[in-house]
Amino acid sequence: MEKKSSEFIPIYKMDVDPFLKKFLPVNYSEQDVKYLKARYNWEKATDNENRMKWGAIASLEYFGTTFQKRNYPKMISPPRQISLF
């Protein structure tokens, strides 16, 4: 049985390329790719330590993305940098 293109696939069953294809905006930047890769790893993480690490990385990578510019246009300064390691 062939999969329909509109069939729902949960993120934890996706590979990174279909995830990027699904969520990247049309006019994306390199920062969008970095953010979505971190977000993908955060969604795929199974243990709490990795979820926290990738969640922190994704939140730092969010600044400067197309998503941030669209949803929070007045946010002009990056978040405070934190050391993860």
C-alpha cells in the first residue's frame, strides 16, 4: 500500500530531510536550517538530558530566523548566551 502525501507522519518517525522539507519556509535562511535541525533533534530526543540540551540549543538558534522575524518582529537583541557544556 502506497503512502499518500497528505498522510500524517509523527515527527519521531521522520528523518531530518522530510522534516526540513515540511517546515522550512519558502524564503529560508541558513539560520532557519540550524534552528530546525536543533528542533528536530529536540523532538527526537528520548532521554531528559538530551531533550534539555537540544531545547536550549533550539531556543538560542531561534533568534534571526524567518519564524522569529514573522512572529516577534520587535525582538531585536539575541537572548543571553549560555554555556551548555
